[in-house]
Amino acid sequence: MRALLVDQARDRGTLVAVRALAAAGFEIGTGAAEPSFASLSRHTRAHHGVRDCGEDEDGFVTDIASAVRDRGYDIVFCAYESGLTALSRRREEIAPAIWPYPSYEVVRRTFDKLDLSHAVRAAGLDAPHTEPADETALSNWSGPVVVKARNHVPQRFDTEIFSEPHQAASLVRRMTAEGGEPLLQTPLSGTMGAVVIVAGADGEILAEVHQEASRTWPPGAGDTVLGRVVAPEQELSSGIARLVAELGWRGLAQVELFRGAGGEVAITDFNGRFYGSMALAVAAGVNVPAIWARDALGLDPWDGPLRTARVGARFQWLNRDLAAGYAQGPRGLLEALAAAPVAAHSMWALRDPLPTARYLLPEAARRLRRRGAGG
């Protein structure tokens, strides 16, 4: 079995997927416009130059089709939204490789943050108030506001939170000028978490992992930098299954959420691709990339007995968790250091060190240059 994984060269989730698929017996190729983190893994057998979809969609599809012909890939994955959306429209051009995502219309609706909020409510779940952003909407908004892109096409846009709506005006204008569709959303507080699922070709939930963030960076609404697997909650599981059915989703998804102080849950995103903390599910015994790939290829998705995720398994994004711990003081820093040896990591692996070196050495050089300039 051969799998081609395409990204934008710096995706942590793709590296995790390379390692996880290789452990399940797949031969791995990577594709990006330049050598990537994933291409440096000892598990990668070939790297293909694949033009970035945002710069040249036709060239992007042509490069992937060429790689499929040259290496005989059975299945193709893409880790970024514009490329994933384009291939969902043009999947027949990379045949005979399997494209394991749902139809283009399902992908479009799922990645559309406004449509997603409607689908969440239709499934009987809560979502933060979301509306299109313009000058009128900003003038009518009261209190803190989150500005996010309706989708990450033609490029990825950052999400930011503002204490007052007038502070958001420049980001709304800039996002619009760059071809994006900005949205306003009510900020949430509480504990970040996620339900990770793999929906089979027939819609059945093949695998499910519940996780929560112990620490995020930036604090409150950033990425999970320290997280753990928690016991599944039946009511939430049922709601997620309804959401998957409402969307018509097939394959892997990380359904992001906030849990309030009273236990109430609000769904904030539906991430239908490889994600940053995916090493947590794999380390907990649920190899979600392999389950997804095997099912899409018509094989036994588990390749053996079904297993549940090990509750208490931990994940750490080490350098970001060190920053988050440092911001909390000496105790937080010690907690980050203590977690490192026992947690799963998206970059670091003792038997696969080159991707980490590719990341850390340029990062260290960049910080030294910044300090030198400041001095």
C-alpha cells in the first residue's frame, strides 16, 4: 500500500501521519513545493515537488497526478484547505489513486465556518454566534469579538480576538482586501477540547477519541500545547454523530469545542484533515490516519480488534508548552519539563530526529538574530 501526503512543507500533522501510516505498513511519499518536515522522516521513501495550490491550482493537480503515475500511489491526502478543496472538485484527475474525502459540496460546506455553525445547531449542539463581518456588523457589535475567515481560501488567515469591535476593523478590511470573507464570532471561555472521529465510507463512526487541553498557547484560545485523552461522554458522542450525519462527512475530523464552567459544550470548528495534536490519538492506541486510509481502500480499518483510546495519554508541543509554562512562572515551567518524557510529540521522535532538527535549528537562528538586532 502506497500513500502520498501533500502539504505546505511545515505541517506537523503530516509528519505524525507519515509515522503512523508507516507503522501500519504503508509506503510513504510526500509532496510540497519544497523539502518538508515530513519529507525528512526516515519513513518517507520519496518526495515530490508539488506546486502550492494557492499559487497554481492547475500545476498543483498536475504534479500530484504525475506523482501518482510515477510511484503508483493507492491513496492521496492533502493537509491544507485550499488544496483539499481543489482536489475534492478534481479528484478524477488523480485517478486511479483514491481521494478519501467526501464530495466537494460536503467539503465546501464543512469548511465554511458560517455554514458549519448552522449545521451544528441543526444537529442539536451549541455553537457561538457567528455572522458576516462588515462595517455595519462591527458598529452593531457590543463587547469582545473574534474575527475569523469564513474559509481558508485562497489562503490561510489568522484568527484573532479583540476586546472592542472597533479594534477589529483593520483586520476585517485586510482580510477582505486579500480575498477572504471575514466573520464575527462571540468569544468563548472555558476548557478547550476536541472529539476526534473517523467516519467510514458508510457514515459509521469507526474510531473516536475525546481530548482536552491542559494548556494552550497563546493562553485561552490558541493551540493545544499540553493535552490529554479523557473518557468519552455519551451525550457528546451522540451529538457529534448527528453532526457528522448532518454534514455527510466521511474520513478523519477533529471537532473542536469549548467546555464552560457549568459543563456546557459549544462546537467551534470541524477540522477535516491531519491536525497538530494527532500524535495524542496515535499514542493512545487509535491510529486514526491508518484507520481512515484502510477503510477508504476497502480494507479492515482496524486491521485487528477494535480498541479504545487509553485515558490519560498525554500530548505536548514542547517548545510552545515551555513558553506557556514560563508565562505561568517556575511551577508552570517545571510542569512542562516534567511532561516532556512521558508525552507524545508531533515533531520529536527519538528514532526519527531529522524533522525536529529541520525545525529547531532555523528557529534558534531566527531568535538569535532577533536578540542581536534588539541589542
